Amino acid sequence: MLEVPNINSKDAKLKKLIYDVDESLFYEDKYSNEEFEHLCICSGGTTSSCAKNGFTTLDLRKNYNKIKLDRKTNLVTIGGGVIMGDLVNHLQKHNRSFPIGLSKLPGAGYILTGGVSPLSRAYGLAIDNIESIKGFLGNGTFISLKKNQINPEEQLIWEAIKGAAPFFSIITEIELKTIQSNPIKVIEGFVNLNELSEIIKLSEEFPENISLQWIYAQKIYIYIFAELNNLEDKTTEENLMLLDKFPALKKQFYENFNKINFFPKELNLYELNANNHSEVISLLGEDLKNDIPIFIKCLSEIMENKPNNSCYIASQQLGGKTKKLNHGASFFVHRKSTWKPWIYASWKKNDLQEKEVALEWIYKSWSKLKRFYPNIHLAQLHNHLNSHEEEITLAFGNRMNELKTLKNIFDPQGILPPL
Ligand SMILES: Cc1cc2nc3c(=O)[nH]c(=O)nc-3n(C[C@H](O)[C@H](O)[C@H](O)COP(=O)(O)OP(=O)(O)OC[C@H]3O[C@@H](n4cnc5c(N)ncnc54)[C@H](O)[C@@H]3O)c2cc1C
């Protein structure tokens, strides 16, 4: 058994568990004989694809867990098995931080699949902050790439590492830019659908240091997150004052990002419930603008049809710096996106009927939300689900063929998850 946060993966009956990337990993006979078999990679262990029944898992957490901050350059080097909570805790000792997501549990998968943070509007996606990487391609070739020192023949690999690394590489080391750790103001609390509608409208005008995240489970909970890089900042205050009209929201001041825990216990989320298995699909789309009322109606219908209490829809705001390409091209192709909603459902493990109903709800909800959010953020790999092909097409868009080429050249035996 593999001790990981994701319960599907935790319950998987593994064929084998390995901890080191050595050449035996790439022996041909291991992968070519059994159809559909590939190596599962585990970093934070928060997804349903880091371990599967009958498959081998490479667990990076034991041997690739180092974190080292260079005080001169403020660049941090982390192993491929480091979780985001450990990263920010380490950085905080030096008054530095990193735009991690809404949870401290995810590992390097968070960074390599894009990495959308409440701080992304000001600092870009996690991939925009990668300075260098080391690792192995699926054919066993060692790679070491450094921004601004990339040969023309390495350029495509470098771009694809940023957003699509899991399909053709095993990344053992990542060097990242860090940011100054600043105080944060959070305005949070329960709201109703009308209030959510008004708050989404306000948020689409927020400056880059403010972002909205909301979650609709049994009730709707919102977080407005404002980084205070200048305590006298009038624009921030003016924007936050607009929220004074929602009496149920409370203002909290946090010394730094690490002190914030998103998703309070009162929400009763099923994410880590040991009796349940789950899946989640992440979408991408642009500002709702005049479509906010139709979107709210659609959301309300989706939630009325949810098959059990575990189901929720949530959303986080990107935009600002994530729209800019000045960090160089990447395989996070939907740069115009300003919202990343996700649809979550779980079921009692072993209850196949309930699983079918829950997945059907996810797919129906996805199809309803497509008109607002037509693209996919491939934060979770679903090669074990029927939706995989559509998800990768909607995630990589016009770069899909380049990704297939990379896969054919650098992972010819299909050691890593299939496209
Ligand atoms: C509670 C929670 C909150 C989240 N919040 C956010 C958020 O705010 N923003 C956001 O963008 N995402 C968020 N996510 C999604 C999360 O970042 C992705 O699902 C991410 O892929 C998880 O990475 P992991 O290392 O924990 O997962 P794992 O299950 O360990 O890995 C997932 C897959 O990623 C690949 N992978 C991981 N590490 C490597 C590596 N070193 N080399 C090659 N391939 C690798 C492998 O294919 C692996 O199977 C959240 C997830 C959870 C559970």
C-alpha cells in the first residue's frame, strides 16, 4: 500500500513500488508486453493516477525531497517529490514565498501541470517561475535544461515540460523563482447565489493582487484574497470596500500566505474521506461578463441535480500575469483564461453503481459548463477514464500534435502515462 492523500491511489493494489530513477526503469520488456501498462509517478500523491491496481509506482517522495534556497539569487531548488506545504514552510524561514495553490498537499505535479495560485494574477502560473529542471525522458535520457540557455533542439522539450511534462518525462529537480512573502488580507464567508453573482461581477474588475475563489458544496463559500505589497495601496482598499455590503463576509489579516487554510471544516468536504473514491475535472474559460446571470442559473441547475452531498463545483481566478507570454511559450496554451472552475464528485468505494452516477453527473455538468469554460486544465490525468482523449485535446489545443511527436520520440515504449 502507498500512503498518499488520494484515497483511490491509496487503496490501489500495486504491482511494485520503486523509489529511484535508474536505468532498469527503462528496460524494454517491462512495458511492451502488457497492454496499457505504464509507470505511475507519485509526487504529492493527491491524484487518482499516482497508483493503480496492477501497476508499478515510482514514488519520488523519499529520494527527491530536498529543498534548498540560494540566498543570493533567491532561487529555490526542490526535488521532484517535494510537496508545496514543505516548500512554502521552508521559504517562510527566509521571508520568501511561492505561488502555491489552494492546498499545501500537492507535490511537483502542481508545478508541472501549470499551477494556478491565488497569487497567479500577480506572479504568473507556477510554470512561469521555473528557472531550470533536471530529470529523465521516457527513453532514459538524462536532461538538464536552464532558462535562457536552451539549444534550438531542446526548445520544444523546454516548452512542453511547462504544462505537459508527465507525458514524456520524470522530473527529479526543479529550480524556481521565489517571491517576497507579503501580508495577505482575506475576505471570506458564506454567500447566496445572488451575492455570488454580484461578487463575480466585481472580481472581473479586480487589480492583479486580488483574486476570487469560490466553492459551492452544500452552501457557497467565497475567498477574496488580496496580497498587501503596500499597506497604503488605495486601489486595493477601494476594491475591498466594495465588499462591505455583504454583511456575512469577515475580513482576516494574515502575516503571510502559509498561515491561510482554504476550505474550512464547516464545508464538510469529502476530499479526504477514507471511505470514498473521487474524481475531479478542471476547466478553463474567460471572463463571464454579461453571461453571469445565465451562468448562475446553470450552476444552480447543476447543483440541484447532484447525486450526493459530496459533489461540488468550485472556481479560482487567474488572469493578469497568467495572460502574458513574457515567460516564454509553454504547453499551458489557454493563456486568455481568467477562470479555472473544477467539478468534484465522490462515491462510496466499491459501489460501482454510485460511481457511475457520480461520474455521469461530472460529465453532464461539464457539458453544461462548456459554453462558459470550453477548455481543460489538465491538473489531473484521467487516462483511466473515457473522457481522457477529449480532455487532452481541450487541454493542449493546437500543440497536441507537437506533444504526440515528443511522446513518440522520447517515450517510444509508453513508459509514462499515455496520451
Ligand atoms: C486539495 C487540492 C487542492 C488543489 N488546488 C489546486 C490549485 O489551487 N491550483 C492548481 O493548479 N491545482 C490544484 N490542485 C490540483 C493539483 O495541483 C494537481 O492535481 C497536481 O497534478 C497534483 O500533483 P501531485 O504531485 O500532488 O499529484 P500526484 O498524484 O503525485 O501526481 C500526479 C501526476 O503528475 C505527474 N507527476 C507528478 N510529479 C511528477 C514529476 N516529478 N515528474 C513527472 N511527472 C510527475 C505524474 O503523471 C503523476 O501521476 C489541487 C489538488 C488538490 C487535491
